[in-house]
Amino acid sequence: MKKVIFAVILFVCMTFSVSSQAEMLEIVKDGETLAPIVLFENAPPKTARAVRELAEYIEKTSGARPEVIEGVPDPIPETAIWVGYQPVMDDLFPDLVFDFEHHEEILIAANGSHLVIAGRDRWNPEHMTISIRRGEVHGVQMEYGTVNAVYTFLQDHLGVRWFWPGESGEDVLEKATIAFEPFEYRHHPQFRSRAGVFAIYTISRRLRGHEWARYQRLQLDSLSFQAGHPFSNWWERYHETHPEFFALQPDGSRGGGEKPYPGAHTVKMCKSNPDLWEQWLDNVEEALERTPNRLSFGANASDSWRSGYCICEDCLAWDHPEGEKFTYNWEGIGQKYVAMSDRQITFANTLARKLRERFPERDDLLVSAMAYGVSRTPPVEAVADDNVLVSGVWSFHKQPNEEHREWLVEWSKVTDQLAWRPNMSSRAGWHNNMPNISPRSVIEDMRFVADHGVIGVFIDQFYGGWAGQGPHCYMLAQMAWNPYADGEAILEDYYQRAFGPAAGPMRAYWEIIEQAADQIVFEGQAEREVWNEEFFENAYAAIDQATAEAEAEGTPAHVERIGFVRVGLEYLRLMQEMQPFIDRVRETDQDAEAMAAAQAQWDETWEKIRQMMREHPLSLAPFYVMPGSSRLQKYSPDQFD
């Protein structure tokens, strides 16, 4: 009887194997390419670049580089990789629907003969080059569905990984045959605004992370919003010709008179002034002439969030008497007053309605309002119009701010257009490139904000300390693309793929780092108490074990990555070793001899850091880690409180 059962099982398995083999789509077999890449005609530049990268990674994986054909080939190949939609695909994929109804929707599917990688694309051929403050940007689209579909295919179906920027962060699975069973995959990202997850890579080319951000499907999103302070240059532009634009102060001046209060870039506006509304609209019109694809325009208050707000009768009438109380400052005056949330939303709604009146043909334009400082709490009565996007500075990520989390929940009840804009002001040396991770908080927080309708994420104050913060940042990128992905599986894959046979001790190393960071951030322990001799002993033991196991059983890439991560620990150790010298300087009130010794030690320390960065580029953020940087104030002898 057992032989009969075994025979039946064997027959079923063989039948399934033959059936599966018959259905398998092979695009490369034994190092020989079987399928060209077919790109739709006149594809925009970034799509064409993604296709070149697709061909490159297929070659890196299999050794075979497929031909790239533009337009519909004649005759149509028996097997092909179709990138972007072309009408002929309706016949080649009769079971698929190519109506991309959602923003940035992507589709990746295979049948027995063809593979399609496509997505929702939107662009205006006449407006693909725009001028911005830092120069011209070329190949601009409103939506990059096909591009992001290519990078999704490379990661999820070809198995490519980009753990951090640079060559050492890339991992490719080599295989001579690339084949797929029939499948269909669709996705559209809830977070339409993602480039700001690592905003530094969109504003500073010094950190060289743009390519990584593109591969992670962050850079080419479909919605940008004003996360900063758009009125910061209005004093310079208008205070002489339009003093009435600025906030009425208790002394009767507008904005503080010739000496703006609290400063030229932080002076507040008289938001109830109709002339200001018209000037704002004129500025929007000028901006649209330069960048017709732009969707959002800021109405956020200037920084220095407690100071200098307008006290004219019309502005005060927009405030709700039951709003939460904050302490405000004016020149020489400090007093309690209600939150500005109702005023902020009333102002944004006013501009939003005027925007539709001025541009009736552009129903996609948005006003960006920031819930920040005295407007972080939800409004009492005001409800945001449907063309107002509220970005909230609710800084609960890696910080013990449960109240901020509650504020986000309440704000989600007054607007359907919500973005999350936390400041990464975490302790435990986040700003200073120190080792500091909490990848599971990424999973939790990204899912939490998605559950409450957030459509955009902008994280301020990330500087690129990859050697000490790699798993955290990788998880941020992955969960920004899909906050409902299996975060634990992604994290496990990160350790296994990045460190191979050393995955176990490297996971242990990062858990030591995470535990230390949590003690500092959430338990309030002092850095020196946590980063003590026992901490370094345990951390070095884990990373030394990882190095030994990688050298014995792994590849040079695994060894190199562990060396890259070690830079973060070495950097932390060197900074901590500086503390006694800094203490000595302070204790002796900057005695010349002690100061000279401390400076010499600092110079020697910095040369060691430079050498590590030369050997492992991108391990630390060079622009934010340098002698004299204010970010290193408490670690450097030439910086004092």
C-alpha cells in the first residue's frame, strides 16, 4: 500500500513539474538571452534610463545582456520583456487590464511567452525641463509608474538589493537562468510623497545618495508638498513696499518695524490681509509659469514657532477660544494664548478657494499647511478643504512623544490630505552619525500613519550616517513604498543578504546598538552611562565574531560590509574617548595647556575618522561630521555650550 501511495505522489509531482516547466517563462537560459526588452516609443528620459539599468542588472545576474528595442518590433518576438504600455499588449496579455486607475499604480506580470513591467505614467512633453534654485532638472514627469515598476521588478523578482548607497551596498544573485511561472502583481503606493523620507538626497548632491533613493522608489514620487517655511523670504522682498503684509505687533509696528521680530526669516504674516492673499496668488502664478507640473504651494507659518504672531482683530477672530494654550512671545512680552490651528486652517482654506478661482482649470492644485509648533494640536472647529494638504510635525518616531501620536489621530479626522513630517531630534547621537537604530519602530510607525490616512512622509534631519544607522534607514525606505509589507521578513532578508554566514552575529550586534539607543532615548539614561566599557566589549565581540565567520565562510562582499558597519562603532568609540579631554578643558576653564592637549587629541582622532571614511565612503556623512561642526558640539574641544 505504501508503494502505491508513493507512486501516486511521484506521479503527481512529476505531472506538476512537467506542467510547471511548460508554463515557465524563460528570459535567460544557461547564460543566453531569450527575450529582448521592448520599450514604448518616445519614452521619457527617466524611463529610458530605467530600461538601461534593467538590461544591466539582467546581465549582472546572468551574464547575458538583452537587446533593447524601441517601439513595436516587426515581427513580434515569441518571447519579450515589455516595458511600459503599448496597444499591442492587449493581444499579448488578453487577461490583463491596463487601465491604471490609481496614482503611481504598477503592474508586473508574466504568461508563458511574455513579461510586462508597466505603470501609470503622466508627463507633459512641453514641460519636462524645469528651473529650480539649484539649476535645471530634466526629464520631469508627474508620475513615474513604469520607472518604479522596473525597480520593483529588480528587487522583488530579480532579487537585487541596495542596502545603502555605493557599491558595497549592492547585492546581486548570480544565476545563469532567469525564469518565471505565470503571475500578476499590482501595487500603488499609499504614500504619494516619499522623496522627503530622505530629504537630504533631494537637496544635497554632496551626499551621493540620489541613485539609491531612486532604486528604493522614493525619489520619483507623484506629490511634493511644502515642508518648510515659504514666507521666510517675504521680509526681504516686501517689507519696504508692503509693510501691511506682516504681523501686527503689540507696539503697533508691522513685523517689528525696521528690526523684524523675531528675525527677517522668521517674521510672521498678517494672514487675514486680502492684499497678502493676492500677492501669494501672483507668486503662485509666476511659479506655475516656471514649473507647470507643480502641484502644491505652501502656506506654512515661518519658523521660531512661538514668536511674533499677528494680533490684529481680523487674525484674532480666526482663533478659537477653546484651543489649547501655549506660551507666546512678542518683543519684551510673554503670555499664554490659544493654539493657532484654527487660524492656520482658515488661512489655508482661504488661499485654497482663491486658488481655484484663479486657476479653475487646475483642480489638482493644493495648498500645503503645516501643523507645527502652536498649530500641532488639531483645530477646534476648522475643517480643511479638500485641496488643502496638512503636514504635521508630530515627532514620535524614535522619540517618547505619545501626545504627538494622538494629535495625528485627531488631525486625521479633519482632513483627508495628511502628511507626516517628523523632526528626527532623537537623542543617542542620531544627528552626529552615532550608531542608533530601531527598525521595528519603523514598521510600527509607518503602518500607524498609513492606517490614519497619511499620503506623504517627509523626515527632517536625516544626514546619512549609514555605518551606524543602516538597518533603520533601509527599513524606512522599504516601508515608505509599502507600509503594509511584511516588515519582519524584510528585516530578516536584510541581515541574511547583507551579511551571509555572519547574519547571526550581525543581527546580535545591531540588537546591542538598538538596546543602547532605547536606553538613552526612552529611558533617559545618559550617553556615557550607556556607551560604557561593557557596551563596547559586547559590541566589538559581536562584530569580531561576524568578521571571523564571514572570512571563513562568506564572500569578500560580506567582509567588506561588516567593515563598513564597523566604521560606525569605531567612530562612536573615538568620540567617547574624547570626553575626558573635553572635561579637562572645561574643568580648568579652558587652561591653555589642557586646551592644547585636547586639540591635539582631537586632531589625531579626526585623522583616524578621515582614514576610515577614505576606506569606506558613505559610511558617515562628511558634510555633517567634520571638525568644528555644531553637530559635534559636545564631542569637540573647540565647541562649547
